[in-house]
Amino acid sequence: EAGVTQFPSHSVIEKGQTVTLRCDPISGHDNLYWYRRVMGKEIKFLLHFVKESKQDESGMPNNRFLAERTGGTYSTLKVQPAELEDSGVYFCASSQLGGVANTEAFFGQGTRLTVV
Amino acid sequence: EDQVTQSPEALRLQEGESSSLNCSYTVSGLRGLFWYRQDPGKGPEFLFTLYSAGEEKEKERLKATLTKKESFLHITAPKPEDSATYLCAVQARGGSYIPTFGRGTSLIVHP
């Protein structure tokens, strides 16, 4: 069974540019989560999809971040325009609907975003 | 506000040298406490969930315990392959289920 896959694994962009991160969850997992870890700090929740619907986006930093999950399959997280403080590792996780929220989630390997 | 503090930040052990990692938490009613292992360049891998004080769970050389204020991850006779960052997270009862993570303990086990 394929795990959670994230693309790209690394991205270096200039301040002001746009970057789109992609997450392919485990097939059949309706829950999809985005997290971010800024260097030296803890992992922070960004948002949660149930199928194609945003269940909770309270962790999104500001309106420069836009997440979508078309058709309830893969998800994208776009940062536009990117700022220096957006640098960090972005994780995606997925879980089956009905599982204990987040505890049985499987994480992707993360996308390391560096804004210069 | 929920808080999770992990200690030590880093730990170096010799192979076979048992030790414990600490996760202290402050939460308005604990729903669950979770331990994850994270290897370099990878995402967190779920290890355990603990729900109530006194609960213990084991997996190979790892044993997690829980009290009302903290959790310990005991590592017995560690091997180099146990080297990783160990993360703790808590979920509060009621309201948002969003977990609060600690910053992790980086464990290195020398052969």
C-alpha cells in the first residue's frame, strides 16, 4: 500500500514568488491534514479536509495560503506571494473517516520550503 | 492554552544504555496523548496513544506511560536503529481535536 506522498520534497523560491505543494493521501482516506514546522519550533496544525470540504482551517497563517482538495483526492497548498517567514517543512497526513481524529494519521515525508 | 514540553532536547546513549524521555503537558482535560517517531527527512510515524493516567503501552524496546501531568517514553537497551526524534502531542477533551505538539527529543544511540 502506497503511503502519503508529497511533492516536491524541497523547494527554494524567492520572496514574492508563488509555490504550490501537493499531497497525495493514502487511497480511501477521507481525512487530510496539513501541518507546518518552522525551524526550531513545534509542528503546528494548518487545516483539515474531510473529503473535498474544509473542516477546520483555523491554523492557516493568513490569506496568502490557499488549500484545495479537488474531488476529495489529492490536495494542494499554495503560498502566494511567499514571504521569508513561510520557510519551514510542510507535512501532510491522512486518515480514514471515523478513526480517532489525527491519532491514526499517516504522515508524508514533508516538503521543505525555503524562501530567500 | 495547551502546552507540551519535552525534555531533554537531545539525548545521546550508548547501545544498551536504557533511559527515559519526558513529555510534560498542560491541557484543559486530556483526551489523548500521542507519541511519534520521526526519522530525518521523513514525516512523523505514529507509535502510541495513551488516554488515562496509569495507562502503559509497549512496542519492542519502547514503553510509554502516562500520569496526570506527564508522560514518559522508556527505552530499554536501545540500539542504533532507535536513533530518531521522538515527538509528543496532546489532544484536549471537548472543543477542537487539533493536537498540540512538543518540539521533540532528538535521540542518538551510539554502537
